[in-house]
Amino acid sequence: MCAVACVVAVVAACTGGSSTLDSKKVEATIRTQLRKDFPGAPVGRAQCPDNIKKKTGKQFTCTASVSGEPVPITVTQTDRDPGYRPVREVAVLDVAKVQTFVQMQYDQKVGVQVTASCAPGKTVLVARPQTTIPCTVTDSQGTTDTVQVLVSDTAGNIKIATI
């Protein structure tokens, strides 16, 4: 009986323990990275599927939030410690900074000072690279126009697509 128990213990130790990823560890890693990427912004709970079978190269999606906006994270399983690599596939943009950027660009390109409004009521915007965000600009006479802001990459680099 002891021999059987010892063999089972050795087999369990050699197989590396569980055959599933610890989703709580993945979620903690994601939250830590988002806090580092967006200091000062409230980072909400991350959620990953449970019972993900370990398999190098397999991908799954988790969701977290920054300032209340959902942020999808693609997780790829690897053969390196800790066994996974989370990658944010979207840019998380500070709305106030986008508006300031639009105002400065409009003034430089058109020569008119404006106020910009992008995503009223939100503090952050979540957008995939190569998508545009409409912003309304208003000059001192009350004339409005729409400016398209192009999200260049997941780092949050933007440029004016149309004025």
C-alpha cells in the first residue's frame, strides 16, 4: 500500500502539478500590469475563464477594467515561467489628454482655437489600433466641426485622421 502511495506522489510531482492554469494568478498578473501601465487610474477586477487546460500556444481572453471601461486581454500560454503571457490588444486613452491633443492640433493646422469634446462623460476610452474616435470641436463663435482621431497602436499613440 505504501509503495502505491509513493508511486502516485512521485508521478504527481513529475507531471508539474495541476493540468490547468491558476486563473487567479493570471488575473493578479493582469491587474498588476494594468496598474503599472495606468498609474492613478482605478483598475477593476480581472476575470479569466476557469479550468483552462495547460497547453503551450493556446490562447484565451480575460477582461479587466480601467476607470470602469472593459479592457480585453489576450493570454497566450508559454513554456516559460510563469506559463503565460498577457497582452493588451487595445489602447486605453485618457479622454482629457486626447481633447488637449485635438485642440493643439486644430490650432496648429487650421489656425483656430477650439475646445474639443471626445466621449462626453467618460474619463478613458478603450479602442483598437487603426480605429478612429470622433471628437467635436467648437470655436469661440459656437461653430462646431468633427475631427477624427486615429488610434495608432496599443501604447495609445494617436494622430489626427481628418480635420
